[in-house]
Amino acid sequence: MVKLTFIIIITKIIAFLMRFFGFGHGTTWPGEIALRLDQNIVGKIMKKNLKLKTIIIVGTNGKTTSAKLIKHVLTKLGHRVFSNQSGANLLNGVASTLINYTKLSGKISYDEAILEIDENVLPIIIKQFRPSAILMLNLFRDQLDRYGEINIIALKWHYALKQLDQQTTFIMNGQDPQICHLGRGVINSPVYYYGVKKLLSKKDIPHEADSIYCPKCSSKLTFSAIAYSHIGNFSCPKCVFSQPEFVDLTERMDIPLEGLFNRYNFSAVALLLNKVFGLSNEKFKTLIKDYQAGFGRQEMIDFENKKVIIQLSKNPVGFNQSIELLREIKNKPKTVLLALNDRIPDGRDISWIWDVNFESLVSIADKIFVVGDRAYDLGIRLQYALKNKKMTVTKDRICLNSQIYIYSKIEEGLESALKSIEKKETLYVFPVYSAMLALRKILTGDEFKTK
């Protein structure tokens, strides 16, 4: 008890000093220090808060949107809820979040904790405590240098889930083959599957699809309909592995965010709230009407009478869905800013950009501005997409075909992109994670002004 209180006091002081002196928001380092003092700090805090209902959200895409949506609904129902909203989903981020809401006694006076968790961290978290529910969204290739292929993650999850019992409720994507296979392996806990029943029209497997082979017998799966990537209605022609029955509580519901991928997020959250909290579909429909996107997920920022819409695009599937959103916009100018970094939050391996359908982007965008640490790598990819090798080089930029402009500095590229659009027009920004943070800081702070 003394040691736990000491760690909480020390880390709370560190978090306060970091915020006070402007060294950050204290979302990871306090937790990192706490873990160095006691690697089981998360589990020890949870043991003192057995009445705290914990919802874990895992998956490649959609974690932050789903977590924010769950918190939005529960808060409107009068629950006291906290989450790791900054996207700090590694173990040190989870530890920082818990310490931030923990009293010196180790007690947390909230009803629910909504925690989005990094794919690699799920097995570690399960060893620390038993969550009330786990929402499994999807598995796509992402940060190959950290994770490897998705079957590696799936195997780690498979062994981790065996440790859980009936305390934990699973909400799983019934249209992702790997997630469905994991669900079949859960024996001791209740499992419910969600999906999307309408808007499934594609039948050809997209280039970026990952799970196209049966996870049980390795035969090629048959898809009768595909939403995007490998998400859709599937069956194995050779073995007993089959798609489970799933529900779509949003089938006849208008949702406040664009994009088929967001309908999956809403379908997942609707089922979780129904099975874990007993929330009716009609009540859910009422409570989401004023939901707004945030923190780079279709986030809209007003900047000097111009609109900037930021859509995080950090892997082939996410980027292609961002391009699909742009395609749905009719009769309006389409100016796009792409931002590519290769920092630790993004992954060092950027080979994934060759799996993005930039051929489609260059056909629908009027102008494309490219910035970031790896802007020139992305420029080469776009040059191939153009199938036109014309290139103009100036002191400050490279111009491809009078449509694509590549800048070495993020500030200069953003300034040029904003200058290129008229007042009340929209700049669409598709960044990786670290670039998103940098762009948001410029757009919402005092560091950058257009002339």
C-alpha cells in the first residue's frame, strides 16, 4: 500500500510539472516511470477497483472513434467515464491514464474506464487484470516493423484470450475472418458478433486485402460481398470454418459520420452498449445525434474562414477509405494535403504506401500537396500513379504535372495548400499519426498564420 501510494504521488507530480512547464501532456512518461518502479502497477490499481467496469478496445483501425463514441453515450446516460483520449494506447499510456484518475489511496471514483489498447499490448494487459468487455474491431497490416504480418498478432491474441473467463464479454467483428476465428476459440466467455448488412456491393478482392485465406485450413476464402479490404461476407469452400451470424443494429439508422468504416464502428458500439449495458437501439439512436468526430478522425477545424478536415490515414486500408470519402464529394473542388512521417508512432517501414490506391486519388483530386519526413518517397509513389514523368524542381518545392506539390517543410506545404483554396472552401488532410499531431498544433495554435 505504501509503495503504491508513493508511486502515485511521484507520477502525479511528474505529470503536473510536465504540463506546467510545457513539456507535454503527461500521457506517457508518468506511466513509464511508474512501470519502472513497479511493472505490475496497472494490475495493482485495478485490484483496488474491482467495481470499476473496464471496456478494452483493440483493432488496427477505429479504436479512437469507438472509444469516444462509447464515452459520449455513457456520459449522456449520467455515467462517470474516463478514457485514454489522447491515443496513448501502449502500456505506459494506460498506466498514465489510470494514475491520472486515481486518488492517493489507489481508489478510482468513476463508473467505467474506456481503454483503447495497442495490438501488441493486449496480451500484457490481460495478464494485469480481467476487463469487463473487449471490443475487437479488425486486423489489418500496420507498422510491419513492429507487428509483422497480422497472423502473428492473431496468434498472440489467441493465446491471451484463453486466460479469460465469464467475467469478460466479447464483441467481435463478424465480417473479419481473423477476428471470427479468434471468436471460435473463446470457450469460457460470451461472444457476440456485429457487422454491416447493407452497402456490401463489392465482390472483387481489393489489392490491400490481408485475410483472404481460411485461418483454419489455409484454403482461399470465397467472398460473396466485400465492404472494403477483407471485411465482408465470406466462407471457406473446403473446411468447417464459416462466418458466424452477426447483427447490425445500425441497419436502418443514420449515423453522424461519413464512410462505411465508420458504420462498422457504430455497429460495434451499438452492440456493446446493448449487451454490456442493456441500452436499447432506439435510445442509442437518440444519443448519437449530436456526436461529433474529434482528434483527427474526420475532425473539422475552421482556420481563417477556410475549413480543414483531418482524416488520420496510417495504413493502406485507412488511406484507401479516406480516398473513398473524397470520391463521395460531388461538384466541389478537392484540394488534398498528404503528410507522411516514419517516426516511432507511425512505424519506420513506409513500404505500405505502394498498396494505397493513389491512382484513384490523382484522378479525383484537383491539387495534392505533400509534406512530411518522407514527402519525397510519397512523391515518387505519386509520380508512378500519374504515369506522367514530367517534373519541375524549384528551390523550395518539387511540382509534378502542375497537380502535385512536394515540400520539405510541413509549415510551408500547409501554408501553400491553404493559400490555394478560396474562403469557405475545404482542405482535406490525410496524415499519419505524428504528422497529424504536428498539423493540429499549427492549425489550433498561434504558431502559424497565412498572409
